[in-house]
Amino acid sequence: MSEKKGLTYEDAGVSIDTMDAGIRDAKSLIRSTFRPEVLGDIGHFGGLFALNKDKYDEPVLVSSTDSVGTKLKVAFMSGKHNTVGIDIVSHCGNDIVVLGAEPIFFLDYIGTGKLERHIMVQIIEGLSKGCKEVGCALIGGETAELPSFYKAGEYDLVGTIVGVIDRKFIVNGEKVVPGDNIIGLASVGLHTNGYSLARKIIFDICGYGILDYIQELGMTVGEELLKPHKSYVKSVLNLIGKLNQKSDNGPVDFKVKGMAHITGGGLIDNVPRILPDNCCASINLSSWKIPPIFSFLQKRGEVEEMEMHRVFNMGMGMVIVVSPDCTDQAIEELKSTGETVYRIGQIIEGDRKVLFQ
């Protein structure tokens, strides 16, 4: 007579073995992101990072948390999971570099109903690639297997980034004045915002499938919608390092005065976040080339133009406010790091809003 086997955690839907195997598979990817300041190795209860305080007179930590959002639905449909990690790192990195901060480490959260080893490794592959792109270390995270909490085959992906900046170099928009120029850095597409509306138009209204080729876009639905969120971190750090200089025993001369990451809310909601009370942003809508995906969505969904500008980035991933005397130099510096740059407007007197011309 065989001995009755006791109930296990795996019987309840949680596989510790699968999680451990996934981590083992991904260890080399994670270690490839480590900076010299990382202490210890993978597996501690907390990530250790020894900040080099000698680099700063007054170091200030800057942090941001975000999620990939419903773009994950596209990953589920396509079975491709190695780009969403890039999305979350790039998004978070852009959010802190607009203050002038250098990203130093990243933490992730993956929540799922049933952990699939190959999917976990793909996600970490994207996270590692994203961290190397922005220059930060992937020093920890949490993978939670929550049976019956998520739909079969689905997961959530959330990330937290931490960066550092010397207090005197913080770029927060307070130096912005009427007469300053506004330049924009091109996006590669939707990035990580507006996917609920985009999916409704493409899949529900148009009836397209993930593998369908769309002539106007020159690629399949999946290829367009899974384009990774572009990181502007290295380009922006190079720019402010060249232009925002501290004079001998004097204050910082801010040539780059304010920066906005254009995410949910578009130009309309994000640019005012860096404007002083007496300033408006006058933006010329004909000054940049709008990627085909936005025209496609507007036409097929019959979406009003201002709604498009409230939901999507419309081809502008980052906005930078610079002094008139260094605008040309700023544009050339950004182009030298591979950015597509447009002169899109000017700061005028007004009440903290965007005016489209």
C-alpha cells in the first residue's frame, strides 16, 4: 500500500522550482547590468548599491515607478515578451532624466497567475537590455505567482528606477522664461501610452489580427505596437553635461531649463508640468513629422485631433526648453547622439498651458 502524498504548494498553483529555474536561466543577463557600485550578488533580501558620494557635493536621489500598462495585451497576443522589459526601463529612465538625474539602479515586479519559465526569461532579457541602455543596474525585484488572480497566460510588469543628481544641477523648469525655445525629440511610435484606445481601434473597430500587415504602416500590427519605448537618457545626460555648466565658485548657468517626458496626457498635460506660473508653451503642430501610426488611428477611429493630442505622444517623445543663445548647439549635440530633433515652439507669456499654432 503506497503512502499518501501530502499536499504541496505546487498543487495550489505555485511552483517554486519554476521560479528558481527561471532565475538561474537569467542570472547572466542580470549580472551583465551591474555597475561597480553594486555590492553582493543575486539572491539577497535587498539590493545593495554603494553610492559614490565623492562625485557629488550634495547628492539627491530621484525615483520613479510605472507599469507597462495594456501594451502587455499585445505581448500576450503575439507571444513576444522580450521588449516589454525595455519599455518599462526606458519609461522610468526618461521620467527621471528630465530632472537631470543619472539612473543608477532598477527594481522590477512581475505578477502572474502561473509562471512560465521561458516567458520569465524573455521579460528579464528585455529588462537587462533596457538597463544597459540607460546605464543602470538591475539589482532586485519580485516575481509573484498568484493563482486565479490573473487570467491564464497574462502577467503584470511594474518597475522602479532610482537615479542621482547633484542638487545644484536639478533641472525643474523654474528657470524657464518667455523667449526660451522649445525643441522636441522624435518618438518611434506609441511608446507605452494610449494602448487601450489603440487596441480598441485596431482590433475591435478594424478587426485586424496581430499578424496582419497594414500597408499604411509598412509592417504588421504586432511589429508596430511592440516597438520598444525609446530611451532618451544618454542623449539628455550628454546634453546637460555640455550645456549646464557651473562657473568657478558661482551658480550653475542653466541653458537647458526644463524637460518633459511626453507620456499619457501628451503634450497638453505634460509640458505644463515644467512651466512657471507666467509661462505658456506655444507649439507649432506642423513643425515635425507625425509617424503614420497616429494618422492611421485618428482616421480609422474617427478620433478628434485634440483627443489624439491628449492621449498619444503624436511623434514627440521628449520636449526640452533651452535658452535662445544655445538652441542651435543643443540641436547639434542631440543629433550627434542619434536623435531626430525638431524646433517646435517657444515659451510665451501666459498661464501654464500649451497653445497649438
